[in-house]
Amino acid sequence: MNNYTGFTDLCIPVTDTDKLVAIIQEAIELGYRNLAIEKKFNASAQDVGNKKDPVPKPTRLTELRARFGGQIRLLNRLTVIFSENTISMVLNKSSTIIEYDVIAVQPTTDDSLAYACQNVVCDIITYEVDKKVQSLNVNRKLYYMAIERNVAFEIKYAPAIVNSLHRIDTIAQAHYYHSTGKSKNLLISSAATNAFELRSPYDIANLGLIFGLSEEQSKQAIRDVPNRLLHLAQARRFGKAGVDIFRRRRKDNAVDSDDYSDSELNEEISDDDDGKSDRGNSEGLNEPMEVTMGSKNEDVDELMEMADYPGTV
């Protein structure tokens, strides 16, 4: 699993290559280590239901990663705009969505906002300042339900830089998150469309004070919260794994050793249609090992005595 560290900006809207190069270069100079390129998907469009997989392909970052290799980690983000609760069906049937590193949702109604907090499989709940977001207010119960599901709430600062009306809406939204959920699990992203709109992490830490965050919360909003979110998002993408342990039956006249013999190392393991190999057909090989204090296996007895286990494992 990737080790995400340093300062992170999870919202750089996709634009032409020249502008992206300038933004990435500026981000590197400002000290960012992780950057997510955002692509939007309007799930409320009329033709969405007619497509087999309506989710668009992520931005190809191969050339940009090669150009800035080792200096910054570039990620893909999908922001889903929706108003109806059928969004989960659209996302679940998509085979493209797993190609995105981060999934954000942008609800446009009160009902869709409540649904995003409770049910939608996503990493971020975001908003658009020019869409009258002040009418979409999540209550305290829904806010904490989202936090329990490891969903973060996002504040974008670039619109507040370039437009005074957006500045008022952004500050109002940030203070609403503070009064509702004490700004818990809040992250700050830029949504910068050019290099000029990008700010250094230390400037954002000061900006967080205007948003109602403490100094510690401001630092967490651009480092700890987004990096933890990336770890959880990666776990969501690849799912869980389990390990089964089976006893390997000792061959006749085999030497008691921790090393495999040459003949054992050269044995071929081939899976048949029924899922068993030649050695797997041996009696007792595929049966789970049960270890107890009364085991006949001397090696197990010795390990049990060393571990001083009081009973059955």
C-alpha cells in the first residue's frame, strides 16, 4: 500500500495540458506531495441511463507522471453530481469507477445530501459555491453519520480568492461545518484552475482560521485528513483479503528441517478443474490445521510451550 505523506491537494479541475503542467510545477515549488486531478460526471443527465457505463474514463496521467516523476504523486479524482437516490445503482454497475483514486459526490438537493451522508460509497462530500449551497445544510446527525463512514467534507478556497460573492459563500459554508460538526473530518482543497490560484500549505493554515478552524485543524485539513482519506480510498478500491493456513503433510523418510529440499522446490503446482493440485489430493493436506496443547506434532508442542499458551488456539 502506498505511503501517503506530506501536504495534499485533492481537487485540481482537469484542464489543458499546459495549464496542468504550470499548476503541478507550482504545487511542487510550494511543497505539495500529492495532487488529485478532478473530472466531473453529471449523473443527473438524461442520457446516463441509456449508457452501459456512463462514468467517463479518468485523465491519462502517464506523461505528466513521467515528467514530474519522484517529485509529486498524481492521482485521479471523480466528482459525481447527482440529485436522485439512484446514484448508487449507476456507480455500482460501472467498471470504470475503480480506475479513480478518489470518489467525491456533489449532491444538489437536501434529500441527495442526506443520502450521500448515509449510503453512497464515496470519500468526499463536496459542493459548488455558485449553486446556492447555503440551502443544502446537513444536520448534526447526518454529519456524524458521514464521519463514522470515513467520509470527509470539503472546502474549496480558490473560488473565494477570485470572487467576493464566492468568498462569502465559502466562509459561510465552512462556519456551518464548524457549528454542525466542529469541523471534524474537514479537508481543504484548492479547486485551482491556474497556477495563480494555488496557495502554499502555510497560507492555507492561516486561511483556515477564517474558516473557523483552529491552527491544528488547519494543518490536518491539508495533510492528515486527505492522506488518511487516500489510504481508506485505496482499501475501498482493492477490498479485503484473507489468508488460510493449511498443514503440509510430512513425506516419508523426510529430514526434519526448516529448509525445503531441491526436489520439493522443483515440484510443479498445477490447478485442476476441481481446484486441487496433485499434492492437494493427498489425505489431510487441505484440511485446516487445528493446534491444541495435546497435539502429536512435536514442533507445535515446542512452540506452544515457548508461547506459554493456556489452551486451544
